[in-house]
Amino acid sequence: MFHIPDVLPHRAPFLMIDRIVEAEQSVYAKGYKNITWNEWFISQDCPYMPHPLVVEALAQLSAFAAIDEKGISFLSSLNQVEMHSLAKPGDRLDLYFEVTKRRKGYLLGKGLASVGDRIILKAEEIVSFIKT
């Protein structure tokens, strides 16, 4: 469906999405990240994916909801972010981003990261600036 390197400039180790499951332009995007013991952010002191990187994964996913835009998107602001649980090695982190509003060069949306039925992180407002 989508070839991630064609949309995002991110490469390993800072690419936080493994696959885009589905996306509808200006509406939503779904994807996932498989968390493994080989991730650079996993250690004995931190045996889970840090929440700021989960937010980054949602921000990267937002680019697939804005696929009609030409250019690169930058995470601009966050609001009402709730951290509920942890994503650990062996988990598949399911990511969902829904567009709530578009304004000149800005994409506003909300995001949800979960493992199965367990919510990892919820963000009521993610704003990305799309630089053309």
C-alpha cells in the first residue's frame, strides 16, 4: 500500500513505524511498530519503549494521513497526552491517528497507541506543521 521511505525521511534507528495497515487521505492512518529486544532504546534499565518515542511514532504516522501534501511534516505541538501503560519487547504497538482539522500548512489530529486492548498512550491533540 505505502512504501514508508517514500513518505518519511526517517531511517533506522529513528523510524518508529514498521508498517502502514491502512490510510485515508485527510481522515486517518493505522500502522504498527513491533517492539524487539534489539531496539536501540531498550536496555535493562529501560525495558520498554519510552513514551516520547511512542508520541514520535504517532507523529510519523500522521504523515500518512496527510499524504496529499507535498513536503515534510514536523511535530509542532501536543496537548492532553495521557500515558497509561508500557510497550515492551515482544509487543506489537498498534498506532492510530485521526485527522480532526486542517488549516493552512497544519494538520491537527488525535492519536492512540495500544497493545491489544491495552492503551499505552492517548493524545487528544497532535499538531504537525507541513513544510512545502
